Amino acid sequence: MRRGGYSRPVIEGDSRIGRREFIPMIAAIMALTALSIDLMLPALDEMREAFGLGDASPEITQVITVFFFGLAVGQLLWGPLSDRFGRKPVLAASLFVYVVAAIGSALAPSLWLVLVGRFVWALGASGCRTIAVAVVRDVLEGDAMARAMSVIMAVFMVVPIFAPSLGSAIIAFLPWQATFWACALGGTAVWLWTTRLPETLAPEHRRPLELTTLLDGAKRVATTPMTVYATLASLFLQGVMTAWLATSELIIGEIFDRRSQFPFFFGGIALLFAAGALLNGWAVTRIGMRRVVRQIIFAPVIGAAVLVAISASADGKPNIWVFMPVLGLAMGTFTFLMPNLNTLSLEPMGDMAGLASSLTSAIRLAGGSFLGWIVASTIETSVTPFAVALLVLALLTAAAALPAIAQPSD
């Protein structure tokens, strides 16, 4: 496994964990976030009933959007802590918060307390995401990191393929709270596995936890063109992902009236996400991540434009067998972009990967959550608002990504 020039050889040098275990472990750490969202999607109807909401009420989507806001806030905490104390102890702390908050959310007696629990739960999940990316950046850089992140994302996408079906099976026999308990068990299992992970941050690269250091790091992130443009582009991509996760159950279950088939449609689109991530890893190996972004950047725009035409021609309720395949292909192209844009944003930040990862992720998730919340609030009986939002966000992504890949490499 090729490493960045600033890192010591901890992954294979300690003979404790090889590359065949490293990639699945990092994917499992990151997959906890997907599990926290996708496993509970089939339970939203039961949650509406439990908390006295209407059958098609979009209010319940707050359990998704508040989670993303928590992810954004948490990025600002865990990254600097991991730069100061090391990746491994901070990862253990974030997993502890994840498990305890998942249990608290399961025991919450009201929707308001569930939302509070979900926010804290997301704080723990954000540590998993931030530190996982920082660990990869500790030992890899450039195209090697982009390839690894593509494989990690492909493994990560296994969760959305199967989680809704598992969630449906759980609530067929148990109350909706059981999906939260299952996440707590998953977090515990990952914590036990990560005890095998060596510390990847060399002592000489630890940064003091001082306000001036944090401000200097933030200034560097904000004044590095490649990081700024790539982060902005990924923010718009995150808006699409958040909007889809928040509204998928409403779109499939209510607008298309296919509630019982939700896991299959949702899993099918997730399968296209995974395929896109694997193809991206293959393409990056052969032509490099910048050329991949350059050649794929307008594919989401074309796909979204087709979706708008399909939806508008059917007054917002097109044939599901026409709409969903096009949606899956359009959104699948986003997985060619996200790992490469994330890698580009961190490429100039090798000596402060934890702080840079936390800041760029916070910006992406906060902005994406806000955009996703806006889109989700407009969807009740028609898919046209979603299709239009997808087109606008795809155009904005292209506008930001093109100057990012035009920046010279360090």
C-alpha cells in the first residue's frame, strides 16, 4: 500500500493489519453512518403513527435531516481532537457516543427527544467518518487515495442495498425502535474490530489543540483554491444525496404507492451507486481522477434534465418503471465524482489531514443538509420538485468542479 510522504509505515509495518483487512475495516467504520439512516427508512410509517403524524407528513424526515446536521457539527470536534491525540483513541470515543446515543434514541418517549438523540447519535457517527478519511489520508495520497476511497465507497454502498430489507424484516416482528438497537449492536461490533487498527498518525505530525492552530488551519483551507472548489462541488452533491435519503420513502411509498417494494427500489439505486464507485476506482487507475471528473462531470446534468422532462410530461407522477431507472443512472454518476472531489479537497492538506477533513466535511454536510431539507420540504404529491432540484444541483456541481480540477497539483 503506497503511503504519503509524511507518514510512518504503520499499516503493514506493524504486521497487525494488512491491506485486505484495512479497506473493509475503514468501509465498516464509514458504513455505520449509512446504517444509521438506511436501516430505519422502512420504519418511518410506524414512526408517523407512533407520534401522531399524517400518513404523508414530511415532518418525519427531520429524523434524517437532523442527523446530517449533527454529522456536520461533529466534524469540527473530532478532526482537531484526532490531530492532537491520535486517530485510535478518538475513534474509540466517537464509537462510544454512537452506541450510547443510538440506545437513547430507541428509548426516547417523544419525537422531540428522538431528534435530540439522533443529533447526538450523528455526533458520534461524524467521528467515525472524519477519522476514517483521515486514516486513509495518513497512509495514502493522490490517485492511490482516490482508488482506495472508491473501493471503500463501493463496500460502503452494500449497506444501502441490504439495510432497508433488513429494516423491513425487523419491523415485521419488532417495534420500530428495534432498528435503533440494531445500529447500537453494529457500532459495538465495529468498535471491537477497530481495536486491531494501529495508530496511523505519527507523533511528529500531531498538532496542538490551540485556537490559533485551528484558525490557521481554517484559513489555509479557506484560501487554497483546489480545496475550496472541490469542497463546494461536493457540497452540492451532498445536497442531492441528503434530499434522496430524506424523501425516498415518501417518493416510493406515497407518491408512487409502492410502499411494500421500497427496499427493492432503494436497494436497486444503491446498487448503481456501488457500481459507479467500483467503475470509478477502475477508471482512476487508468486515466487519473482529474480526467475522470472532467469526462463525467456533465453526465448528472444530462440525467437530471431527462428526469425533469419525464416528470413534467406526466404532471409529477410518471411511470415508476421509467422514472426510477433514469434516477438510478443519474445518481449513480455522482459516485464517480464524490470520492474524487473529496480526494482533491484534501490533496494539498497532507500535513493536517484530520483538521482539513473535519472542516471540509462540516461545510459539505451542513450545506448539503440545508439544501436537502429545502428540497424535502417541497415534496408531497409530485416528483417534479425533486427532479428540478437534482438538475440545479448537478449544474452547480459542474460549475464548481471544473475549476477544482484545473488547479495545479502540489
